[in-house]
Amino acid sequence: MMVLGADTHKRSHTIAAVNDLTGRVIADLTVRATRRAFEELLVWARGLDDPERVWAIEDCRHVSGALERFLLARGERVVRVPPRLMAGARTSARERGKSDAIDAVAIARAAIREGVDSLPVAQLAGSELDVRLLVDHRERLVAQRTALINDLRWNLHESLAGVRDPGQGDDRPGLAGPRRRAPQARRAVRAGPDRA
């Protein structure tokens, strides 16, 4: 099994893939904290050697919540690593210094050391799940509506390609709307009937 340790921040997330048997780092990746980057991250993780994986995310939900919800909505297994477990993992790290990649590896190794099955499992619960389903349904409906409007506009454009607009060349309103008044007429309207 592969454990994907995630060091999350407000603007970026760093993920390190670690083999749970050997503790060896397979790969790491840093992405921006955006939905599009989350999709790239998931494609990257699914392309790694081991199809059996678990995401170990440091339990800082104010910065990791969006990534956590994204992964859960796509059927990924996510566990939360309490920050207190990280204190010992960082001091006993094999690499010196501090970086997001080192922290992501430390999170994955802390999850392995504690036992992935013993850590709290992240899940969309109750109303959160209902809201997520409603938001997904709304996004699908908006996309369908946009596609229908675009088709309608294209069909109208094609069917009216040879039709003359009655609003062009005379004062009657047509498809293009009413014609603009000449500057003298505008001044006369502003001045009022007694000053004209």
C-alpha cells in the first residue's frame, strides 16, 4: 500500500508518496491549492505504482478541508493525522532542514508508524454530504443550461443569417433595438418643450 502524506498550506499543497512497508519515498509533488490543481494531483497519484493508496492529511482543516472534500467526493480514502504526532516525526526525520516535501514525508511516515487503520477517517457526514450532492447537481444543471443557450443562439444565428433587420434603415424598432436620436433631438428633449 502507498501512503500519500499531505503538507497543506493556504496557497499550496505538497504530497509525498511513501511505501508503507519500506518507508521509502516514491515521489513527491507540489501543487497550488486550487480545484484544477487537485484534479492534476489525483491523476498523478492514480498514475503511481500502487493502486491501493490512502491519503494521510495533517488535521488542519482550515487549510486542508478543500483538498479533503475533493478527494472524498472522488472515492479516495483519507485519514487525518493529528498535529501532535508530527512533533516527534519531525525531530526524528532522516533529512535535515525544513521544507514542505520533508514535512509531507514526515506526515506519511507518522501515519504508517501509528497505523493507518487507527487514525481518524475523514468522511463527508450528514448535511455536508447533502450539500455536496446538491452543489454537484446544480453545477451539472448550470452546464446543461449553458449548453442549451449556446445551441439556441447558434440555431438563431444560422436561421436568421439571410433575414434583413427591420430596425436598420428606418425608425421602427427591430432586432437591433431602437435607433439613437440625433444630437439635436436629444438637446431639444433635455431643454423641454418651451425652450426648443
